[in-house]
Amino acid sequence: MAHKDDEATTSADRARISLDQLALQGAAVSPIRSIRPFAFFLLLLVIGAVIATPAFAADPPTAAPAEQESYLSWVARSSGIIGVVILMLSMYFVATVVSMFMELREQIAAPPTLVEQLKLLIHQRDIRGAYKITAESRSFLGRILTVGISELQNGLPEAREAMERSVDAQTIELEKRISILAVMGTLGPMIGLLGTLKGMIASFSVIAMSGVRLEADKVAGGISEALLLTFEGVALAVPAIYFFSLFRNRVATISANTSLLADQLLRKLHRSVRGKSTPPAPGEAALVVT
């Protein structure tokens, strides 16, 4: 009889160790999926097409050089290095927006297939199966339920508190990801301001060296360069700020909805396990709350 008790204790300890190892593996999964390489190539083509298209259907502005120069070549020449920096930031901005649209969705945070499988396992009172599929899931719901189920052995309040901490941590990670949009919204006008100062300095230099006779075409070139770079910086900042606000609200909504769904599933699992009519096996002792 004592030998059987020792075997039951050993089996329970092994189950607890295995569960802790799976919890560590589930927590180590990165909450953010990397951007696919082909997205950058596609976005590069889109940006190139947008820049190649004239901003207005009207004739080129009078500030452009008198020679027969295309609008695109004039923009490239007038933008200079500062324009290249703004272009690179714009490409990264578009890639980030596309990535966020792909990732920040309810279907990604809480996959319907995972929810249906969990409901079936809860109905079957299979806590081990529920833990296994959540530990293998890379979704928002799967990661927080992995933490909650692993703490369920310590009681439902402790499990819910652990899930709340997991939700907060993953929400912060998502907010860090979208914060780059706020940075771009701030840096865009500042970088454009550098171009504005550069153009104004060039214009005043022409005025200073022109003496009595002022050549308007030379002054207009510097002013047009200043206005162009300011336009490019603001054109980057406005959509960046808009999408930052959009994705921040989406992160808050997804976090709240997924947290509520996880709490409901954990409560059902807890009631299902406690409602077992037969006593648990020795190996399940570390998982069942009595």
C-alpha cells in the first residue's frame, strides 16, 4: 500500500514539472510575428508608383527650373538627402501599417478554431488537452490561457490574476510596436523643417549676393525646395498620427475582448473540473482544484 502511495506522489510531481516546463515554453513565444520580406518589396513598388505620379494634374509649378525637366526629376533633385530620409521613413511606415492591419484582428488574437476546440475539451473535462492546445497556440488567447491554466492548481483567483498580468504584458508589447508610428508623426515635420531651413538659407544667400539687382528665379528655387520638403514631412506625419490612434484603439479593443473571452473559458474549465463525478487520477492531482 505504501508503495502505491509513493508511485502516486511521484506521478503527481512529474505532472507538475511537465506542466511548468510547458508553461515556460508557451511564455517564451514571441507575441509579434515578423514582417514578411515580400511585403517590403511590394511596398517599395507602391511607393515608387506614387512618387512617379505627379501630385497634381496641373502644369509643373513655376518654381521649377526653366529647362524641360520632368516633375519627378525636379522633386528628386530638390529633395536631396533629406528627401531620401523621408522616403525611407515612408516605406517603413507603410510596411508597419500593413503588418499591423494583418496582425491586429480578432481572428488572429482569438482564432475561432481554438475557441471551438477549447469548448469541446471543456465539455469533455479534459484539462490536459486544453492546456496542450493553448500552449501550442501563438495567439493572444492561447498565451494568456496557458498562464491561467497553469495557475489553476493554485485556485481560480490566482489563475485570473496571472492571466491579467499576462494580458498587460502582451498589450504593452503591442503598444510598443505601434509607438513607432507616433515617433514618425513627430519626426516627420521636424525633418521637413530641416529642409525648410536649408531652402531658406539658400534663398537668403542668393539675396545677399545679388547686390542691387535681385533675380527672382534663383530665390524662388530655394523657397520651392523649402516648401517641398515641408510638404513631404507633413505628408508623412499626418497619416502616421492617424494610424497610431487607430491601432491604439484596436489594441485596447482586442485586449479587452480577448481577456473577457479567456476569463469566461477559464471559469467554465474550472467549474467543469470541479464538477467531475469521479475522483481524479493520481497524475491529475496537480491540475485539479478541489
